[in-house]
Amino acid sequence: MRHEIFVTSKLSSLLNKKMRQLLLFICALHCTIEGFAQINFLTPVTSPIEKPIIGTGSDYNFKNADFNGDGILDMVVKRGESTFIDFYLGKGAGDFVYDRSLSLSGSKAPRNLVCADFNNDSRADIAYFTNWTGNSASPDSLIILLGDGNINFIKKRISIKSYDIGWVATMNMIAKDLNNDKKIDLIIGSSLENRISSFIGDGSGNFSMPTITNNPFAGEVLVVSDINKDGYKDIVVTPDLINKNRFSILIGDSTGSYKVDSTYSFATNVGHITNSDIDKDGVDELIVTYYKSTPDYINVCSVLKNTGAGKFKLSTEIISPIEDLIVRWESTICEDFDLDGNIDLAFGSYLSERSPSNPKSPLKIYRGNGSGGFYTTASIINVSTHSLASFDVNNDGKMDLIGIDSENRNIIAIVNFPKTIQCFPNSGGNGGTVTVNFYGNQIRKGMKVKLVGTDLSEITVPDSMIWFPADFQMKVALNLRNRQIGKYDVVISSDNEIFTLVKGFTVEEFVAADIWATVIGPNLVRSGTPTTFNITYGNRGNTDALVVQVWLVVSSNAKIEFIEKLQHAYGTVDTTFYAPIDTLLGKPFKGKLFYLAIPLIEAKSIGSIPIKVTSSGGDIDHYIWINPPLFSSPMKPSAQECLVELKKLGLEALIGAGLNFDLSGIMSCTWEVNMKDAFEKSYYTTAYGNPASGYRLPSKPYDVGMDATQTAIACLDAATTSGILFPPILLAKIPLKVGSILFDLMELWDKTQRLMDECRETMVPNPKKGERGSSRTVNSCDPNDKIGVGINALHYITGKEPAQYAIRFENQATASASAQIVRLLDTLDRTKYDLSTFQLNYFHFGDRYIYIPPGQRSRVEEIDLRPKLNLILRIQATLNETTGILETIFTSLDPVTRMLTNDPVLGFLPPNKKAPEGEGSIFYTVNVKKNLPNKTAIYNRAFIYFDNNQVIPTPIWTNTIDVKAPDSKVDALPDVTTETTFTVKWKGNDGESGIRNYNVYYSINGRPYQELIFNTTATDIMFKGQVDSTYQFYSVAVDSVSNIEQIPALFDSRTTIRKILSVERTLSEQMVLYPNPSDGDLIMELPSGVRVKNLSVIDMAGRIVEVDYNQLNNNKYKLLLGYHKINAIYLIQIDTNQGKGTKKILLRH
């Protein structure tokens, strides 16, 4: 429960000392647990200061910037009154190492210096003031040190001798863009002078002469911000050395000039002022700290709310807890430390006159609530420095604290490691089991989990359904069947701690597991060289998928190696089972069939199975099919029925292969029981682990083909013990035959139609859920590339499945040394990608794959390469969701110092003389944004840096959105036909990825439609029907990215088969003659599609009468009998393509 401190100055005056202390004690007591659950700083990292302070009573002054261009913050330190500055290089973990010193040249040391990019070359520069020529206390020169990115500087001196801007020893300086021209300017104040000086920069390292503004009192500039929201920077000037209880606000304009706007006073001396948008209203508040020495020695922080016009009023006061009365709050830092979107406060303290002889002071953190209030987290850590600044010292996206311990001559870095527990997914459907992954440095074995919510029944998770697969990680299987929909708090508890994720999980309407799979690999592969491909799969549903079968077919010229060992019911295998095939979908295709099962695909998760593909030459074609989950607790009846049928068909096929034996001798083996045991017991246990162990190992794919083979052999073994002997040559046929049997079932759709429809959804390859790809074999290609998924040259995707990318890099075989640092930069277009769906999948180098748990957008891994290499490899991947930049760094660390190894030939990635030892990659997925227009193009490329070598840009990878379904139609058929066998034709069109296949359906006499042919690339088929039946047809096209044409409201084509003997009567009934009676000039209309071959007129005596006729259109004819005929009845007889017909006409002149 949160207790927020809103103690106004009025309320404070009403509370006596004891009441205030009691109130603060209660707040601290109740807020500490939750605060500790959210913010955590590690033990300070200390780095020695090499040079001593110069001058009595002086201190170290420091600034941070990346001086050597390695992407890690470094530090420049000024030692008191010394005219030298020292550079310390950051190593990425809060540690710093001295590099060099630089003389500032001048007779007076500056009090302070600033770092910024003054000439817009993206390199860190330095500015300071000094007296260049004499001993005057007032500076006569502005010095600009322009950096080259390698800690070398070009010095520029700007004379300001004619301007008195203050004393060097009392000046402070801030570098900001004051006039919004995107060039850095300088502003200076002095604690002994009542004037403010601003220098306008031109973006090349030069500055104008100062514009001086008089202030009512002397003071330093501590805040530069657009306080009144007019688009220009304003300033806050802190108290002078005499009147310490006031500060002033100066309003800026477009020229960098200022005028005094208002002055604020406090009852006691002001210590520090900073600014931030505390309440998220778009304008900055001022945060003012001060120390009351009487009557009770308390620290006070006042938050002054910005009214929007540059005016402020007191809104919140934070008063130090009882235990902090011996220290003074000095530096104040505003940052979002816990990444919750709200500004938090950090107070650096120093010892007050009432403190004991303890040299260390507590760092205090107050968490913000986003609306102007704060609650304490108590003391975070004791540090021996009170001057602190905030920087991200380790590039993990979280703000850390840094300072200098002057007494012990140490740089102190306090690394922010938020005590947060994250979960993925944070929602699940109420129709099944959902596996939720929890991450956080508070995760410990033995924790318990429950879900609670207002007016919602509690969900308690049994210990048997909680696993701890790695440090700081927990998996929880939630049984959400029939649970109430709503938002739940997730309560995670151990023996001494309770963590609550407020509304951390949502139970939602059930969406069945929706499985997809694809194969991702390069378009070009080197002949004879192993290349990594990935079988990538995912679950779009909000419930877990148990036992998902995957069928992989590759052309016979490809050697396939599964990088991770596969499991089967009898153990693990190094050599994966496959069956050779010579046909695929009814067409010749020489290939290899692999039959796998994935025990568990968690809800909303993505996984991959990396494989090595080696080509012996020629194009490599690959197909993949994936089935819906086999189990729905328990096995679906349809799946059980399929197992029985598979047993029968399998045994029949084995007999047909020459394995002749007495079926009764082995039926006790029961293929059904063995296969069901392999699926239901082995796979199910693997999916959810062994509850008794309390520890869950990662699920590995199962080699089902091997299971089927072993089961068949077991059946034969059973027969052998019954006295039936089989020659070894026949037994050797089993592994080759089993896969073919299973795969051939796909062609058996016309046998036991209903059963096989069910089997295609559960047990055998379903071509409707297939995908095809191809790679061309070449003798050489660039391995530094970015690859993804997509169809055809434009790489069409629907956007329904995540976009999948691999960035591959190689240390070439001709390289002279191993790579120590590899840096990958990849900028994702925020207008096209939904970065909240980004998931890292694995890191890879050499033959090592480091898999990343679901839902991770940033990750740090350290891999011990000893004893083979005396290195620790740190892999750090971070996605900046603001910029869209994904940065991944592979760094070779010395195991002792945990810094970059100083061995020039030692690195984690050797030259790639024997592939894949010199290869590496990362793999990730990210969804494209919803509702992108059809044919939207998405462009992406990565940049690869090896050590200090030039950047290697990858080729641009393009994906194109295809969300438009194809069109197709069955060609028209005659309304009536006497043919019982005829050709049904169809055609279609797709303007994007192209039509992959057609499914054609037919109906008999209005009954439900059934498949005529499916998953076909053909455009016609011979159809055999029955007389006196009406057939209706329609087609559904599927394009290459699986967009499916909508089923038409009506049929595409219809025809009726009639007996030949009845055709004349039927056609006679359909003939229309008018006018009737007629004077000999008449019209005849026939049904559509009927074409007249011959027409004759016969009188009642059987004589043929002369007639003229011509066709007016498709079904209408004009007849002329002439006026010489007598009035009588005549017969009009026709012979057509659909038979003969006769109609009477009365001729009357």
C-alpha cells in the first residue's frame, strides 16, 4: 500500500516536532518495502584517482562525456586549483581508468568547465574560462578545446579582456542552446557578482562577445529551461554568498538576452535548485532544498509548481526522516530511476555539524507518483561523496549516479539496478494453461505466486507449477480455465519479502493457440560451407500449445544438421531421423522429410530451432508445415482416432514394403499405445517439466520420426519373441519407410474423408498450413548481412506474424587476429514497427547459441570462454524505443579485471578458417504496426563494426506488406449436359506475392460443399458426376503469404447432368416460339449455351418444309417459313450441342 507525503508549509507549521517525526516514521515504515521492490542501486564501483588535489580546501570537479568515441561515458576531472585536467575512460560497468592529463595553460585555474559538442561534429569538446596573461581574478579568455574523438584537442582562445564577467574562482558555467538555433551557447554566473553573461555559439567552436544582464543580487546559474513556455531558455539564479535565502528568475529572448522577472525568498538558506516536469503537465517545476538548523535540524525539499507563466507556488514539501537529521541534503537529482514514467528525486548528503565522526552519508531516493507527490524508499546506500551527477554509465538505459570521493581519491559510480519484476506475457485466455515468465533480481527459488483482484476469485498457483530455469527467472503455469475476466494483482512472495505487480496480469477472453512457422535463411549460400538457417515458430493465441508437430522437407542436395540435440521417447539423438521422398504434393521431388514435435509453445511467444544447411550445389528448396496443438488436456478424440488409423495404415504399408508377418503376432504391441505414450507422457512431461524436481529445463524439440521408427522396431521385436524372425535387410527398411508412410497420408485425403480431414488438423502434414522457400548456391557470398523472411524479391509479408531478422557477421579467414569487440547497430523504423512487441531470440558466435527467454527487449549475457580462451564474453543488446536503435555489443573481457583484454591477439571471434568458428549473429522478432496499407515497403539495414575497423553496412533488407487476398473463379459450365465426365477449369489473379495454390469445392444437389482438390497449382481437373444431379463449383485462391480468398456468396459455376434419352424432352420444354400462331415470321429462343447445329420444319404428313433462319444473338433465332404455305400445324425440330428438341407452331395467314 502506498503512503504519499503531501506536507505543505502550512501543515508543517501546525505540526509540532514530535508529530512530524511520528508521521515521517510511519510513512517511512510503510513505504520502505514497496520502494525496495522497485529501486535498487548496486554497491558502489570505485576507481582510483591517480592525481592529487592542488590547493587548500579544494575539491575535485568533474564532467562526463564520451571523449574517445566508443559509446561509453568517460570522465574529465579538474583537481582543485591545478591547471591540468585528467581524463578517465569509462569501461562500461561504472569503472574508469586513468588515460592522460592535459595542461589548460593559464595563470588562474578555472572553477568549473563544461563539456558539449560546440562545433557539431558529434565529438566531445571542453570549454572553460581563465586569465591567460596576468594574475587578475577576472578571466580574460574563453578557451574552447575541440575534440577529435580520440582525446586529442585543438585549442581556441577567445579574448574577452574588455568584459568583466566575474571572478574565475566563483563562476559557474552551463552549456545550452539558448536561442534555439541548434548550436551550443554558454551562460555564466558568479556567486560574488550581480551579473549574468551569455555567449552565443555559431556551431563551429566560435562564440560572440558576452551579453551581460544585471541581476538584483550575485548568484550562480543552476537552471536553464523554458520556464514560461515561450520557446526560449530562461534561467534561475541561485543565492549569493550573503543573502542565501533567495533566488531569481530571468526570462530569455531569441538573442540570448535576459531580464529579471521575479524573485523568491525562503525563511532559511537555500541549498540547491534543480528543475523537472514532476507532475507531467508539460512545464518544469523547481525543486528547492534547504536545511533548517533550528529548532530541529531538518532537511526540506520544496517542490514549486509552475503555474504556466513562469510563476511558481509551493505544492509539496518533503521533510527528511528522523534518522537523517545528522546530514544535509546537498545535490538534488531528478531522474526516472525505476523506469515507471514518473520523475524520482535523489538527494546527495554531506555531514552536518551534528553528525558523528562517520565519513559516509546516506543517498536518499524518493519515488514520484507522476502527479507531484513522492514517497520515500529510505536510505539506498551510504556513500562518501555528496556531489553527485546522473549518467547512464553502463548503457543499459537506466540512469546511474556518479561522483568523486575526495578524501579517499576515488571515482564512485552507483549503478542503477532497479528492483523490478517483469512478466511476459501479461495476459492470458480463460480457456487453458498459460505459461508466464517472470524476470528480476528478486526472483529466488521457493517463491510463491497468486493472482488477486477486486471482486475476482483468487488464483493460487500450486508449487508444482512453478519452475526456476535460471537465476533471476521464474516460470509459472497458470490454469486459467473458466476464470473470471479482469485485471489481477500478481503477488509474489518469499519467506521475508512480498512483491506486488499492481494490475500486472489480465485474464481475457479465450483465443485458441494459433501456431505459425517459417524457415528463415539467406538467399545465397556457399557451396560446401555450413550456413545457419532458423525454423522459427510462434503462438498468436493466448493459451499454451502442447505438442506441436512440424514437418520439414528439404531438397536432397542439402545436408541438415540440428545444432541442438533432439529428444525422442528413448533418449537424445545426434543424428536426426529423416525419410527420403521422391514426390511432394503429387509432383516429382527428391528430398528429405524430417518429422518433429515441439513439446510446448507458450502463449504469445516466439521460438526458433537453428539448423546448419550445407549445399552440395544447386538450389535448395525447403517446405515446412505445422499442425495445431495435439493436446487439449487430454488428447483430442480426433487425434486418438487418427492414431488408430495410423496404426492400421502404417502396418499395412510395412507389410507392403516386404515385411510380411502374422499381424496377430504383434498386435499386442499396439502401435497406438506406444505412439500415444510417446506423445502424451514423454512430450507432456517435457513440456511442463518434472513437478517433483521443482526445476524446469528448456524444452527441446522431439524427433517424432525416430519415435515412430523405434516403435515399429519395438513392435517387430515383440513379434520376434513370439517366434517370428525377420531378416536384417528387412528391418533396415523400417527407418526409410516410416517417414514415407506418414507423409503419404497427406495424399490419402480421398480415403475415409471425414477421418483424414481430422487427421490433417492433428496428426499428419496439412498443406493448408505450409510454406515454401528457396536459396541459391554460389561459390562465394558476403556473410556480413541482414536476412529476414518474405516471399519473392520484394519479400512480401502479411504482418500477421512477427517480422524476423538475423544480423550475421564474420571475421574473415584472412584476418590477422581474433575480433575483440563486435558492435551491431540496427535502426528500426518506428513508423512501421511496433517496438513494444520486439523480442530478442538468441545470440550466436562460433558453435555457441545463447537462447533468450520470451519477452526480452534488452539483455546482458556473460559467457565464460575458459579454459579454451582466457576471456569472459559480454554480450549486451539494448533497444532504445525512443529512437528505434538496437545496439548489440560483443566484448572480450579479461576475467580478472572485467575490462577489455589487453592481449592484442586474444579475442572471442577467431578468423573463420574453419566455419563457423569465425561467425556470429543475433536473431530477433518484431511486429509491424497494424493496418499498414497494402504494398507498404519497409526498409532496414544494419551496421557492423569490428574493433576499430571501418563500418560494414549490410545490404538493405526490404519487406512489403501484402494484405490483399487473391481472386479466382471456376469457368462457366453449360446449364445442362449429357456428359458424366467433363473438365472443370478455373483461373485467378494476385497482384502482390502471387497465387500459391487453389482449393476447389463442389456441391451435389444443394448439399454441403466438399473439397474437389486442394493445395493445387493446377488450373483444371477431370470431374466425374452422375446423371440427374446438379453440381455447383467454386474456387478459393491462396496467395504466397497465405492470404485466402473469401468464399463467394454464390457458386462460380453450375451444371446439371441429364440422361441422353430425356434430353429431347427437356430441350423441347425449354424451346420458346413466338408469336404462336404465326404468319410464318417468328422468333425462337433457346437456353443459354445451346447452339443449333441444324433446324428443320416438318408438316403433319412428315414432309420437310423449306425454312430460312439466322441467329440474332447467343440464344435467339429468327425463322421465316414464307407466305405460300397453307394454314396448318408444323413441327420445328432442332439438333443442338445439348441434344434434340421439337416444338409445334400454328401457321395462320
